[in-house]
Amino acid sequence: MPAAVLQYVFKPNPGVNLQDVVAIAKEGAEFWRKHGGDVSLWAVQVGEVGNMTFVARAESTAKLGATLDALNNDSGFAAWRAKSLKAGLSTWVRSNQAYEIPI
């Protein structure tokens, strides 16, 4: 079964402490992991330099969907999202969902 990924691209806001950005991403990652997500945080080095990407991988789109359903029903995750938005540390750039095409 093909794998699936979600990519959330964002840019830290000018003047923010990068350690604060990483810390809030780590908090969010714990919720993803709690619900079966395989996540990582990336710093863009070529192209859109300065952007960061939170990536969630799953073994299938069905598994990714189950993880998203669980996250969206987790009141702690909802509170974390509100905290993240209120912190004002970054600006959303784009999101992508992709699935693997076996070749």
C-alpha cells in the first residue's frame, strides 16, 4: 500500500526566538506521535530559505486519515492549536498532502 505524507510549510516571524518555534513544534509532535504519526521538523536550506516544514508520514492514506481523525478528536490537540496560534511565532505558507506512487 502506498505511503502518504502531509507537509505544513511555515515561516518563523521576524524577531522570534527560533528555540520557541522548535519548542512549540515539539509539543505538537507529541500529539501526532500519541495518535500514530511519524513526524519530523525540517529547515529549508535551498529555495525558500528560512521556511520550516513539519512533515507527517504514514504507511498509507488510510493510516494518515485515522491519525488525523484521532488528532481532531483530541481536546488537548485543539488546545495546543489555539496556544500555537496565540503565540504568533510563525506564518503559514502552504500545506501539501502527497501519496507515494510505486515505481
